[in-house]
Amino acid sequence: MSKAVAIVTGASSGIGRATAIRLARDFSGVVLAARRAAALSEVAEEVRAQGAEPLALEIDLMAPAAAESVVDRALAKFGRIDALLNIAGAVPGIDLFEMTDEQWHAGAALKLHGARRLTLRAWEALKAAKGSVVLMAGNAAEIPTAPAAAAGVINAAIVALAKAFADRGLEDGVQVNSVSPGPVMTGRRLSMIEKWAAAHKVGVDQAKQTLLTKSGVGRYGEPQDIAELMAFLVSPAARWMTGAQLRIDGGEVKSI
């Protein structure tokens, strides 16, 4: 385990939780940022069980001052930041012709702007450590649809933002990439499947299989699948990889 520190947002559940626990095998300190205190406490115990020191921060990254708080508290405890994994944020699946301005802004507030502010605030520490950043996008960036228009627009913006940070990182020695998962079985996806099942008057198991078939993949991904890629991207083995958009989607996107 290296004497290094990682910040993971969205660490209370799903991909963020899996990533935080996975990184505890490689980093001596893991900062856990999310809104649900009880869930964060559970993740902190799992991080500690892996041998790393956790710092659990109950915080809403949509707040403009949140980024400063996370970075300052991380530096106060550990004195350094070597990796930042921006995983927090879910964009509501509301139709293009039905979304209000407020819903558009809310969709971008955490996933895009929260990640941008946190990366900017952590940049000097990352520069000092010659560290790594990962921004979570999604396949909707490449396959936008009217029913999930905001997800397509915001995820595409995240891919572009990661490339912009990576460009500056060439000067500053900071590695930046984005990751686009396909259909991963998280609590949020299960909730979406349950809503689809109710709307179409079918059972949840049938809905799972129908939506899996529509996605064109052999199985749903698991949070651990994404966590392993995250761990690789912030490891020494991936140091020459920067400015990349990486799909991990079970083959959902068929285009080149």
C-alpha cells in the first residue's frame, strides 16, 4: 500500500462505494464524500478493514463552498491528495420536451459543476503529488436520446471537461481521464427498472431481462467492475494514459 491519499465522491453507495473500498487496498488514506452519513459510516468501516484510514465527509457537493471544505479537510488530515475520483451525481431521466429549466440545472449541478469545482480546488495538491483525476461520464454521452436528453448532454460535457483538464495536466503533471459505464446494477438502476415494470405492468424480473436485451449486453455490470477500472486509472500502471474516454459497458455502444 502506497503512502497516498484518494478522494472519492458519491462514496456512500453504488460505484462510489465499491471504488472507495477497492482503493483502500492501494492507498493509505481514502476521503469519502457523500450526502448520507449513515451509509458513509458503513463504508468507512469497510475501508478501515482493508487497512486504509478513512475520512468520512457528509457533504452536498452541489453547494459552491463544498469543494473547498472537502479539499481543506482532506489536506488537514492527510497533508496530500494523490487521486480524485468524481463519481457523485445522477441525471434524472426526464424527456427532452418535458424537462423544466430547473430540472436541467439540477441535473448539471452535482455531476458536472460539482466535479468541476472540486477538481479545480484540488488541482494544486494534485499538481504537487503528480496525481490523477477521473471524472464519471456515461454512455449517454455517445448515444443521446430524447427520453434521457439531459444525461446525454451532461455526460458529453463531462467528457469534454476531462479532456480540457487533461490538456492543462500535460503542463502540470496531472493525469485526467473520464469513464463511461454502461448498464450497472446499482440501487438507482434497480429503482429505474421497478418504475419501468410498474409503467408496463410487468414483473421486476421480466423488466430486468427486457431492458437488458434492449441494451444489447450479456449481463448487467456490477459496481466492482467499474471500481477495478478506477483503481487501474489512478495506479502507476496507467500513468501515460491521459485525456482518454474509457467505455466499460459490456459492449453496449457498438460504434467505433
